[in-house]
Amino acid sequence: MTTPERSAADSAAVMKPDHPATEDLWSGHSRFLAFWELAIAVILAFCAVVTVLTTLGIVLVLSIQTVEFFMESKAGILEFLLSTELKPDATPPTFGILPLAWGTFAIAFGSSCIALPIGLLSAIYLSEYAPRRLRGVLKPALELLAGIPSIVYGYLALLLVTPVLKAIFEPLGIRVPQFNALSACIVVGVMIIPLVSSLSEDVLSAVPRGLREAAYGLGATKFEVSTRVVLPAGLSGVVASFILAISRAVGETMAVVLAAGMLPQITLNPLESLETMTTYIVQVISGEASYGTAKYLSLFAVGLSLFVITLGLNIISGLVLARYREVYQ
């Protein structure tokens, strides 16, 4: 019988290598691999710095030109933000962006009323109801809408949507101009549907299967599981997709230019023409505004205002994600 001391000695003898020179055969990465890892880290850091500097450069240029605009036009900030008069060619010129802000938010609100419900319902169907094969066909087909150029949507509004609106409302005695806000809301709403449906479907599909099975085990129907379990679990991502879609609608340009026209006014009639901030920028750039004039510099002030709006929406989206995000292990 072996004693415990003998067994320990035998185990140590077995574990001890016969050749001490082979105790450490790996001497670490080669110099080339070490240099390559350092180069990759430098390249990635450079790309990150470039994105930040680009954003800072845009903000700096817009800010400097905006200050020059206020110095050139002698307009106050409150007058610029709250005045309803936008007549850059008048004598003296007036620069009030309230009609532009009204048009921007009116188009964004109208298109959101179309895109958000349809996009969310499409996402629920794709994630909860559609068979796998059908989802593999429907989702790419729906995402194709996001690849259509915005100017095509503008021509669609002129050649299809507005004539349909004329055929519906004019027999009722309601005049429909060629350029109107309702037509722009429809095409922009269709344009941002893929953004809502795709992002929301990804969020809802990421909800753990166990939550669904637990609800089914309690006797819930598929609709109850979809609306009372899956949707609340992915609510933060769904709300974030809503805000991103609204930001997309706020910054839309060519479709709104062709559909809504260029008439800065504050009206509650969706069949009237409106002008958005992006439309005004296009108008000034394509016009005969001389470089350095107040009218030319006003596009930078409007651009900075639009940048602040979209930045605020993105910050709200980030706060929603951080506040209501559900993490599942």
C-alpha cells in the first residue's frame, strides 16, 4: 500500500517535464503581428476622430455663418425664431422662420400619422404572424422602398397622388392646388415606413422566446402576446425607431420640394402649399442670392436650426433607449 507521501511524490515526478528547455515554447507575438495590431488600433482611432471632427466642423461652419447672418441682416434672434414674415427680397428684408418651422413639423406630423401605425403593424405581423418563408420575402420587399430616391417620390406625388386627391376632393367643391401638404405627407409617410417596420421588427424579434411561451402557457392568444408581452418588452427600440423616422421626415428635401411647393405660410389646411426648412435652403441655393448677402447667409441660419432640431430628436431617442431598454440574459 502506498502512503500519501509516496503518492504525492509520484504525482510530482509525473508532472515534472523530462526536458526543462521545453517548459515555455511560446515566446509571444512576432514583431510583425505586434506592429500590425498597433497599426489597426491607430487606423480605428483615426476613423473615430474623423467622424467627430467632421461633426464639429459642420457645427463650426454653420455657427460662424449664422453669426455673420445676424450681423448682416440686423435681425434679432427672437425676431428670427418667432416672426411670421419671411420676405428676404423685400425692402427691408424680413427673416422669420416660423412659417418654415410650421411647414417642417406639419409635414413630419402628417407623414408620421401614416408611417408609424403602418410600420408598427407591419413589424408585428412580420415578427409574430408571418411564416418564415413569407417573412423572408416580405421584409426585403418592404425595405426596397428605402432604396428608392426621394426625387422619385416627388414625381410620384405630382403624377399620381395629387391627381388622385383632385379626383376625390374637387367633385366636392374643394380646390386642390398642384402643390399641397397632404400629397407631401403621403409620399414622405410611405418613404419612412421601411425605417419604422425594419427597426421595429428587429427589436420585436429579439425579445426572448421564453416570454412568449410563458404567456401562451397562461392561455394568452397570439394577439395578446404580441400587444401585451412582446411590444412592451421591445418598447424602447420601437420608440427609438419612431423618433428616427420623424427625424428622417424632418430632413427630407426633394420629395417635399416637388410635392408641397415653396409657399411659406402658417395654415391648418393640408390642401394648401407649404414651405419647409429644407425647401427654403434649396430655393436660396438655386436662386440668385449673391454671396455674402443676408439672404445667402440666411440659409446657414436655417440649416443650423434644422441641425438643432434633428440633434434634439436624436438625443431624445438615445434617452429613451437608455431609460426604457430591457436587457435579457
